[in-house]
Amino acid sequence: MHRPQASPRKFLILNPKGGSGKTTLATNLAAYYALRGLHPTLLDLDGQGSSTRWISKRTEDAPAIHGIRGFDLPANVTRTFAMRPPDDCERLVVDTAASVTTQELVPLTRDAYRIVIPVLPSDIDIHAATRCVADLLLVAKIPRVDNRIAVVANRVKRNTVVFRSLMRFLESLQIPVIGVLRDTQNYVRAFENGQGIHEVKGGTEAQDQRQWESILAWLEYGEVPAPASLWQDPERENGHSARW
């Protein structure tokens, strides 16, 4: 008999800079866990409501994802009650807002099982990621040894100078880099249909799905991929079965 966890694992997608790809990570992660039957809840804290709109686009036959509009809570109930996921929820994915203040970091991260920081290959984004990591370590006081903070390089074009610079910089942070997601329209098309990349079949999406294997392995098991494996071109990799 299925016994739901007393408290779901909370995955926080965080980067105070807008446009880093937080919603892309959050929605695709929620869709993956829905496929796995883990009754995910997607908590949208961004006032733009992109994750909420994505849920509204999902078809009736798609695996269910419970959504919470954390930026527009009803006035007749307490905030704690309104943001509580259903009892059967096993994975809580949080799409945070841009411009999260340092004062908000402590309560936001307190019960987070894992914290993922998406970073784009640009000087502005690299600077923002540096500040975000520093705040997590110094303000939220999350020890590096806890293995709760990791970085995902997002919208990357391999074999470019900026990609190599980004990867060298991320490695210098001494925070795990757990995945590299390529720059592709597959995510855009999936989002428009209310889907996650793992729900799309019949095209080049298999390359993108493979890139999630190292991300999922860290989220679930804390497994940090070897840096060299993240430099590989997914078009040249052989497909294999992931643990997740």
C-alpha cells in the first residue's frame, strides 16, 4: 500500500536575477516527477505567473501536477495553509521570484532539500550567480558540505569560448555543477503545450532528456557528476537508462 511521505522533498529553483531559466527548470522537473507518479506540487512564487500559466496549458490526460499561486494567495486563509501542498505530495518544486532579498533567503531555504541555481553563459549572469552563492553560504548559512546547493548551466552552446569560460568559472565556485542544458527550441515548444521535455516524443528531445540524468541523480541521491562528463556533446553520447 502506498504511504505518502510526511513531508515532501522541497526543491528550490533560485536565482535573484530574472531570465536565468528558473521556470524552465521548475516546470520540467515537476513534469518529470508527475510522470514518475510522485504527485508533485509546483509552487509559483514569481509574480509573472509563468509556471501557473504552464500548468493551465496541460491537457486533461497529462499526469497531474498540483499548482499553488504563491504570489496571489487568498485573503481569507493563512499563508501557511494556502501554501501547503496536498497530503499525497512527495516532491515540492518551488519556482522563486526574481529579486529575492537576502532577508527572504533564510525562511525560503530553511527546509529546502536541494537548491538549484540556473546560470546563463554571460558576464551579467555569472556575476549574479556569484552573489547568489555567497548569500546562500554567508546569509542563509548553508554549509558547502551539506551538498544542498548546485548549479546548472542553462541555454548553452557547446564549442564556444563563452561556454568554456562559464564552465571554468563555475568550477572555481567550489559548488557542484550538476548539469548542462543546451540552447534549443525544444523547451520553448514543450512549454507552449504545457509539457515537460520528458513528455515530448518523436524528435530530438532525447538529447535533452539525457542531459537531465545528472541533474536528477544529484537531486535524488546527491551524486555529483565528474566535471569532464558535462563537457560531452549529447549528440555523440550513447543513450543509456537513467536511475531516474
